[in-house]
Amino acid sequence: MATQKSKKTPTFEEQMNDLQMIVNNLEQGNIPLEQSIKQFNEGMKLVKSLQKQLSGAEKTLAKVIDSQGEEKDIDQDEQTSYGKFNGSRDTTDADMSDLF
């Protein structure tokens, strides 16, 4: 009875390494045209996959947890830089919940 190989989804880092190898091969220019086209297409698939993963990570990082433990999107127009608070509040006693 033959054993089935499990298809493991490559990690982001593995995909980046594969893409870098493809780029190196294409830059060297010492592979046949047909293989270059095949590698270029594979590289474009990797780029799309990596962009999708980065977009998902960016959306995750663009969320914060408010003081009630609720997830909240960060408003790009909102200025929430460290050390800036309303009024003349003393920032030395500020805790993390004061930053949002």
C-alpha cells in the first residue's frame, strides 16, 4: 500500500526563498527561454500569494484591543502617538489603556 504524501502549505519564508531563487535564475539568464517563462509564471504566483499573506498580516496588525477587551480598528486619521494625551495630563502615570 502506497503512502500518501501530505501537502504541506509552504511558509511565508519558504515562499520568499523560492521566489529569490527564481529571481536569481532569471537574472543570470543561463536557462532556456521555455524554462524562464515557466519560472517567471511560478514567481508571479508566489508574489500574489505573498502579497495576500502580507495583506492579511497588515489587517491583523491594524487592530488594537480597547480597555474593555474589544477589538478595534486603528483609524488612519487618528493621531495616537505615544506621549500625546489630551490636556495637561501627566504622562508619567499613564498605562497602556491611556494610549488608545
